[in-house]
Amino acid sequence: MKAKPINTKNVIKIAGAYVAWVMGSGFATGQEILQFFTSYGYYSFILLVINLAGFLLIGPFILQAGNEHREDPDYNHFVYFCGKKLGYFYSWFLPLALFAGMIILISGSGATLQEYYGLNHYVGALLMTVLALAAYIVGFQRFIKLVSFIGPTMIAFCLVVGIITVVRDFEGLKSVNDFLPVMEAKQPVPFWWLSGLLYISYNLNGGSKYYSALGMTGTTHREARLGGIVGTIALMASILLMNTAMLTNIGMCGVMDVPTLYLARIIAYPLGSVFSIILIMGIFSSCSAMLWTVSEKFVVQGSKKSYIFAACVSIGAFILGLLPFSGLVGIVYTILGYVGLIFAACVIYKRIKRSNEAKKRV
């Protein structure tokens, strides 16, 4: 039977929403890239290759599996990839992990508005809390339409800021090693290669429920898989540029809570102003997705009970989100990365197993 043609618009929508999950406060502000990539100096470029391979192996396959089970109301992606016992552990650990992620995102919005506009930290944190709750009330399908626009917008601004900075300050790459002793304090783990594995695992484990639901929005599993591939390539291109840009200005970026905003501001103040709004949008995309995933575990969206539950989760995340941003990124994401390593290994094993079975049938 002839395969259905791929709808390019669907692929782009999925790719945009795929990228939007990763581009939360840690990524959008640059703090995540700074700690997990830039702080390791020239090794950060090898880390990018590791992440490109890891995201391509795992991300598109999670989307594809979600699409293949879109007619199954009882589909549990953790059980599918990891088996019952380990799968149920991850099923119950995920809400806790994403709640921790929400705390970081809300803290990141506070840090962004404080560093650029001088607003009190709690103002930005409160704004993000309200926006995320509003997105949950609107519903998942409408939310996907919105964040599929935010992802490409974030990438476009990262490209502009990254390219201009790298071209203008390229000579700064020669002095990277001079700042490495200072940057060691920013490193989440002492081994650069482990940092790469943790970045893959915490992003794809934490986003796996969202990615499964996103894969189900594709008309075919080929569209879902291709959306993941396109999204991964766009994401890694953005990290490459932003990492290189921060390396050229590693002395100043290393002491900033929001290094990407600093880079945009030194190019042109109006660009920094626009970029600050884009950063908030990027944080919003991830924070809203996390709130939806946490709430979906316990309540059915659309009921009065679900709105009350989501409001309670949001309030709790807001209170804890008043803690310092950069410290939260290093501690929480590293812990989540360690827990997610086994899940990442399970997905890769499942993919290899399915590939071998397909070859035997040929």
C-alpha cells in the first residue's frame, strides 16, 4: 500500500512544538547552555556532537511511538519503553520532576525581568505562573498551536544574536582557556562527557510524556518522526551558535544570570528589549507544557477539579520559584539527568530491538 504523503505544515508544527519544550528558562536565558556546555570550554563542541546523536536516537522515536499508539487510550510510554516495574516508577517520578522543572522556569522568568528591567524577582515569577495556568485552562490543542510558533521564533532570535556576536567577537575564542578555572564553579559535573549525557537524559525523560502526546498530533508516524528530526537539527544549530557566542564573551557571560540577554543588549539595546519578550515566551512554552503534564497525571483536563488542581500546583511552584535561578538550574537539572539516564538507555534499546526485528521480517 502506498504511504500517505508527508504534510510539510504538520512536520513544521511538530518540530516547532518539539523545540519549544527544550527552550525553557534554562535554555532561553543561556544559563543551561552556559553550565552544561560553555563551562567546559572547547570540549563544548564535542558535547554538541554527543547531544545531536542522542537527541536523534531518542526524540524522534518517542514521537513515532506516540503516533503509533494514538488510538490506544491506555498507552503508557514509560511502560512501553522500560517494562512494567521501571515504567511505573518513571510514571510516578515524572510529575515530581516536572514540578521541579516548573520551579526553575518560574524562577528564570523572574531573573530575566529583574536583570533587564530591574523588576522585583517575584513580579516576573508571578507573571509566568499566571500565563502558564491560563494556557492550561485554554487546552492542549490550542496550546500546541501557540508554542509551535514560539519555537521557530526563539530559534530565529538565537540565530541573529549568535551570528552577530560570533562574527563581531570571534577573536574572543582565543582566550577561552584563561577563564576555565573560574568557569569550573559553573560545571554541574566534573566530567565533560557526563554533562552531555545528563543534558540528553533530563530533557528527553522530562519531556517524554509531552513528546508522546505531540507525536499523536501527526497524521502519520513518518510526520511525527520527521518533526522530531527537524526539531533536533534546529535545536542543535541554536545551541552551537549560542555556545560559541558565549565562549567569545565568556568573561562576562559567566557572571550573568541571563547571558543571552546580555549578548543581545550589547548588540543593540532595542534588540535586547525584544529578545527579553521572546525569552519570556520561550519560558512560557516549557512551563505550560510541564503544568499540563503534571496535572494530566492526576486529573482530567476540562473539569472544575482539574483547574483547582492546576492552580494549586502553580501556586506551589511560584513560592519555590522565588529561590535563586542559577543555583536551581545546576542542582535540579543534574539530579533529573541522573534519574533519566536509564530511561534514555531503554529507549535506545527498544529502538535497536525494533530495527533488528524489522530486518528479520524482510
